[in-house]
Amino acid sequence: MDDVIFLHAPSVYDFRKRPIFYGPVSDVIPSSPVFEMYPIGFMTISSHLEAAGFRTRIVNLAVQMLADPKFDAEKKIKKLNADVFAIDLHWMPHAHGALEVAKLVKKHHPESKVELGGLTASYFREELIRRPEVDLVMCGDTTEHPTVQMMRVLKDEKDLSEVPNLVWKDREGRIHDNGVTHSLDSLDDIKFDYGVMIKNAMRHMDFKGALPWHGWDKVPLTSVFTVRGCSLNCAECGGSSYANGRVVCRKRPAYRSPEKLAEDMEAIQSYLGTPIFIVGDLRQHSTAYADRFFKEVKDRGIGNHAVIELFGGADREYFRKLDHAFDGGWSIEFSPDSHDEEVRFALGKGYANGEIEASVSAAFESGCSRFDLFYMTGLPFQTRDSAIGSAKAARKLWGLVKKEDRLFIYNAPFAPFVDPGSRAFEEPERWGYRFFARTLEEHRRLLEGPSWKHVLSYETRWMTRDDIAETSYDAALELAGAEFDAGRISKDVLDARTERTEVARGLMHRIDAILAIEDKGKRDEELWKIKEEGTRLMNSTVCDKKGLDWDAKSIWRNSPRMLSGLLRSAARRG
């Protein structure tokens, strides 16, 4: 029996039994529209619990449901056994799956505690704790230590009222809210070890169940975190400074020291030869922070490829430092969101197009392996022409670099939902949003919609739901044409992408027509007829998602290194 089992649900629990057309909402993230990627907190919280003597397990139900049509998630849940089942509700698109999994856990394990956690759970904690399937809600963004404290109290059958950040029910069903008071000022005490995931999988002989997302074992990407919280205030972001202050009582960002960050990368290198995504702009703290980190990386001889995030433009000197530090090469991730400076400045991203252009050129001149740049559709103050203009702007950017330079430009819908706690969510009139959902339950019901367009929780003063959907497809066609004109894709690839985009658009229109059928039985029958086609279009609807894959050896080719890393880790603990 385990003390804690971490369960990750798909976005919609029974997605295989519903005629759902997901569309392009996940075209620019590693996971599929099922959103099967679990948050990094599973790993860090598990590490702390294991160090405190508790037995944990990670079970990614979403990956297993996606990989095997015959996988019975309810049967799997029934076979599991733990004192606490911890279910993440970090990202808003899990509002359906997380709650349905919680119901199944409570059905088969009525004596076990069901805990929800994550940023979305923190925001909706009052609504969540009133649900009969939820016993505990752990709030905040640094909950490793409070979770250990909670488990000790539960094990000793003592009073939970002293556990910070916890909302809970007592045996009589009365609700208690301990307040969100725990928020670390530094991340240096957080245990960050991919070895926990590996050991977890080996202990239970369940490697697929521990995968971060479907396909990770074949094209793995690891990550380290520079910070929790943010110094920026982007209007649409649930991780902004404003949102952190409102939702998880974070007054300022908490950073991991450059030395600890490099140590994390060294630990990953001991297990895996994968690319490492460094989450958060290294310059957010200071230039001195970045310089200390570069020195540590160089001194430790980190040979894994590094993926670097930019929150604004960077100059040639910064890229030169990257090239000197990372022996395994480096790449850039940059999300200006819009080419339209009026839109971008309104969001809170205060850099001009000239800085984006200069960054792209300087990066490749300094040794950059690849540069990923992301635009979105459905932003505040963004008209249809503005959104299409972002795709058109790609022509100029591709013209700045050589054809062999790996500059990937993506354009996709902003998101199915606006992040709760963000300035845009809290002040919709100011940002021109009109919402179709405000509560958690309203978002959960939206996720049952048959088309991605009907799942969108918003429209704007400048674009309706229909406009956002149509413009997303139009921008995809414009971007594909620009990529072809730049000599980066063949005519066959252009034609295939164009056809796929138009087929997806046509499917969306067919669903609109079906939804107009008054007879529910006939309506459902017609929706089921397009299930297979919708599933086929689930990935890479408007973008070539394979472009997001990184050059990496499969996990199986890393097996000798993983074994060696585990032995060294055991020796250090001994």
C-alpha cells in the first residue's frame, strides 16, 4: 500500500467515449489535446515525501488512456491502494477529468482521502471543497513542505488545523480553511530529482504510468525551474505577478540559486542525455544571476542541450555567453504572442518588433541550434487583421536568417480558457473579454462540448467565438504560405498542411450544422459519425507538431546511464 498516489487525469475523463473534435488548441505544446502532461509538482512533492519516509507513486491515467484504447481507467483506480490520492488541478483544461477521477476514487476507496492541488485548485478552493468527492485542497505554489506536514498529521491522526495552505473537511463534514500563508522566498530547499520518477516506475513496474506525457519515452525533454512566481504582469497570464499575489499569496518571485540550478542539470545529465528546458528567463532575476549560472554550467561540464526561454529581446553578448556555457548547444523559446505592438504592449510585454528581429538574427549568428517563436489568436485588442498580420510577419523574420537556420514560427489559438486569477479574467471589461464560464463547474461543462470552438470560454470585443476559430485557420494558411515562400517547406508539405487545415475547418462547420438538429438522438448519431475523423486530426491540426520534437535519444537508449545515475544517487545518500 502506498501513502500517496498522484493521479493525472485527461482533460475530459471519458474522451474516448465522446464525439469530440479538439482542433488546434494544443498544437504548440508537447502533449496532445488530452493534456496528458502532469505538472512538475508531482515530482518535487513526491521527492519530499519519499525523503520523509512516505511511499509514493505517480500514475498518469491520461497517458495510458491515450496509448491503449482498451485501458480501463476505472479498473486501474480500483486496484490502486493509498491513504491519500492526490489529483492535480493545475491547468484549467483539467476541470472535467480531475473531478471525474476524484469521483471514481471516492467510489472505490471511500476511506481514503482525495486531495486536489495546483493553481486552478487554489483559485477555486471554496467551490472544490464543497464537492462530496473532495476531502482536501492544498493551495499555493510551493506546497512540498506543507504536504509532508499534512501527511504526518494524517498518519498520527492529529488535527489538520495547523497545516498551512490546507482547506479540508473534518469527520463531520465541516469545512475548514487554514489560509494560504506558506510561500517560500527561495527554491533552494526544493528537492528536484528525475531519479524519483525513474525509481517510482521501477518499483511498481509501471513505466508508462509514470511518463510525463505520451511519447516522452521516445522523444524526451526534461526541465529545470529558475523561479516560481513572476516579476512580469502579462494581462492574460495566470502565472503573472498579479495572479500570484491574488491566488497563492506570493508577493515576489522565489528563485532557485544559479548553483542549485546547475546542480539540477548535472543530476539530469547523470540519468539522461536529453535536452533540458530552463523554465523562466535567466535575466528575470538579474544579469549577475545569469552570469553566475553560466559559470556553474561551464565548470560542471553540462553536456546536455539547453533550451533557453526569453521574456524579451536579447543582444549578441547574451547569446555569446550562452554559446560559451553550453557545450551541448542551445536553443531559444520566445513568445511575443503578437507581431502587433499595440496588442503586445497592452498585454504587458514591453518590447518592440525591432528587438524581436534583432534577437532572431543575433541568436543564429552566435551559434543557436533552433529558435521557436509563438504567436496567438484571441488576444485582447486583437482584430482579425491583426491576428493574420502576425502570420504575415513571419515572412520578414524568415528573411532575416539563412534557409538552413532552424527558425520555427507557430500561430495557434490563445487557449481554450483565460487563466483564472489573471488580470484579464478578473477585469474582463477592461481587456475586452466576454466570458461563457466563470465558475469551475461552468468550465467543466464547457469541456463537454463537441467542438473546440464551443469549448472556448471567451470571445472579445474585437472577435466573436466564430471569428477566433475562422481566423485561427486563416492564420495557419497564411503562415504555411509564408514558410513555403521562404523555401522552408516543399510544395507537397504546403499542400498537405493546407488540406489538413481546410478539412479541420470543414469538420468544425459540420459540427455546427449537427448542433442545429433539434432531435438529440439524431444529433448524437451524426456527431458519432465524425468521431474517427476528429481523432485523426487531434494532433498537428494547423501546425506541424513534429517541429516541437527535440533531437534526443529514446529513454531505452539511455538505460545504462539511468542505472549508473541511480547507483551514484544511492551512494551519495549512503
